[in-house]
Amino acid sequence: MDVIKVSGSSRTSAVAGAIAGVFREFKRAEVQAIGAGAVNQAVKALILARSYLAEDGYKVVFIPHFTDVQIGEKVRTAIKFVVIACDAADAEAVGPQEEGAAETA
């Protein structure tokens, strides 16, 4: 399984489709982004992929990690999101599954 790499110019829907496809095949996916724009696109794609997967009956969560990546001679810090399934009890704890649902304070 390859890491899905996201840039600031990545199309959100294309990345979301890739995340959902990898998850359906491996029951796990990893998404990596370097920089604010790339992380923004990755988060939007993860949210969209979550809704795609919910339509198929999967409930997933994303676990963020820092990771070091070597690019040429330089080491850069990236954000890696690990996408994993969660059971129904865990899904209630992590928040609403429906698009547009909001918590009340």
C-alpha cells in the first residue's frame, strides 16, 4: 500500500476518491501532506472520503502523526493521516457522520 501524497494544488474530490479506493482494498489508508495548503486539501479530502465510505457502510477515523520526509538533501516535517475503521461505539465518540451535522455547546 502506497502513501497518498497531497499537494496544495491537489483536487479534493480526486484525493477523496483515492483515499476511499485504497481503504476499500486494504481497510487502511495513509495520506501525507507537507505545508499548510497541502494539509488543508488533505483534511478536506479526508472529510469527503469519510462520507463516501459511510455510504458503503464503513465508519472511519483519521489519526494524525508528524513524520520526517527526506526530499533531496533536506529533511522536511510532514503530516501523515492514518485512516482506519472504527466500531459503532467508537464512531459515536468521534462525532457526527452526516455532512453538515454540527455539535451544540
